[in-house]
Amino acid sequence: MDDALIWSVRTFIFETFVATTRAPQLTEIMQAFNLSTEQATDVLFALHEKHAIFLDPGTIDIRIANPFSAIPTPFLVDVNDKTYTANCAWDCFGVVAALHAKEALIHSVCTQSAMPVHMEIHQGQVVPTSTLIHVLVPFQQWYDDMVFT
């Protein structure tokens, strides 16, 4: 497998997330790179093995391209008139950083109380709030089960 192709597809995946707020479908990858189904599938599996993206278990569907989520989560980030889905509270800030955004709104729900949580990024800084983020899994274990983490 050609490393240049693998990383070009990864870039395409991220560019698609940025432009559309969703992951590209396999057919979009095939068309963009003139690949067969087998070749595109091999590239996605290679990216998954390198932890560059994460596929939905047992499928070739992109589930995670950190910090972006391809499935609904309670972690939403409004940036430049688009709403992106993040994988977790930490990734909300990753979306803001990945987009080089100076202004953003983060919306979520407290998993303990079910109360809405809102945070704001203004002029590149987090607006002070009493909101705390608890990271349940130590960083060293995040890739053991990315979906749970």
C-alpha cells in the first residue's frame, strides 16, 4: 500500500469533515482517488490500523477522525455557521483548534445531571465558566477502546 495514497486519503477525509461536517462515504473516496472498492477499503483499514481514523466496528464506515465524529454525540461545536460533532468534551476543543477558530460555541449535556452545558470561545480564548470536564479514562488508555473513551 502506497503511504502517499494513505495520507492523501486521510487529508481528504479531514477536508470533507471541515467542508461538510460529515465523513466521506466510500464511494466519494473511490471517485476522488480513482480507486476500486477493494483499494479504498484497504486504505481505510490501513488508516484505522495506524489510528489515523477509526472505523465503526465490523464495517468500513468512518466513525472517528479525531476530533471529528461521524455519528451523533452530545458534543456539538458551532463554528462559522456550521455545527460539528465531536467525540467527547476534550474533542470539542480539538474541533475549535483544528479549524483555527477564534469564535465558537460548544453545546453538550452533563452526563451526571443531564443538564445542558454551554461553553464559548471568544477571540481564541475560552470564556471563563464554572464548568468542569472530567476525563474518565487516562490518556495512555484512550486507544484501548476509542469508542468508549
